[in-house]
Amino acid sequence: MHTIVVPDAMGVRWKVRARRLRRGESSRPRPGPEADSLRRRLAGVLAAHPLVIHDPLRDVPGGWRTPGDRADVALRAARAEFAAHGAFGTDVWAVAQLARLIRDGLIRPRTPWSGTWRVEAAASGRIRRWAHWEVEGMGATERAVTSVVTALEAGDLPEPRGAVLVEVVDQRPPTRVRRSAGLGRVAGAA
């Protein structure tokens, strides 16, 4: 399918397109809290300014440590243990990995296409933001693209029928709540 460029109600240009997925590429969220969270994030992506962030760990000593930090330490320890046993990172290991990749490429040259399509809406500009939906079938995909385009033009939240929202990304820097001295206004919200 071709790319459709459409301005939204605030003048931001959005590129909307659809592409067919290969088997195993689908990434549908579970219904419930995850789907609701994606819908809320989609509303934030379409807003003129990014959502206001309140940092709950600001006053907590050592609050920057998250479970991901401990996982990174464990991964480094596992790599060090594996490297201590020999081959990891040597020339023999690199040649063996290259041979394995070539063998896998000859055995399974391409994954077959699926009946699933991904509808993508991406804002043009220096800072990227986008949303992806997954749809089953070509006819439903064309209707979903039309629905997303018309919703963006009208300034509404796109909710194409039969499509599942799978990803929402907003890379704009968050606005922080700062009170001006005695004025009670939020800085950055003009």
C-alpha cells in the first residue's frame, strides 16, 4: 500500500501506511490493563504537548535503581562466567557463529507471509511519535487506514474497527510541573 500524508487538527503532518507482516511478527497486547494503557498513551501522542510526568521516586534515596538494573548486573555476571570457560569472543567462536548463521539462512530463506497487516501512523518532524495497529485481511486493512486518516484529520482519537492497537511511542521530552513564584502557573504550558 502507499503512504498517505494527512495534517491533524493542530497542523502536525502524519504519515499513514499499511504493510503486511510475516508469520511470527505479530505482537498483540493482552486485553485489559495493557490495552487500556495503550489507548491512554495514544491520546497523549496526539496531544499538542507531551503528558506531564510526576516522578514518584524523586524523594526516594536510591530510587533510580529499578529491577532492570539488577537484571543487567546478573547478565554481566553470566557473560563473565561463560567467557571464563573458553570460546566466547574468540576467533573460533566467531567463525562458528558465522557458519551457523549461513546454515540457518540456507535452510529457512524467508518466513512466509501471514494474513496480518500493520497500520502505522507516524508524525513527521524532528522528534518521533507513532502508533501501530494490527488488522486481519486486506479489506479490513483498507478500512482501518481510511478510519485512521479521517480521525487524524478531525482531531479525534483513531479507533479503527477490527484493529488492535499494539504499540504507541512518544519520544518528545516530557514537560515537568514547575510552579512559578507566586503565580501558580505551570511553566512550559503557554
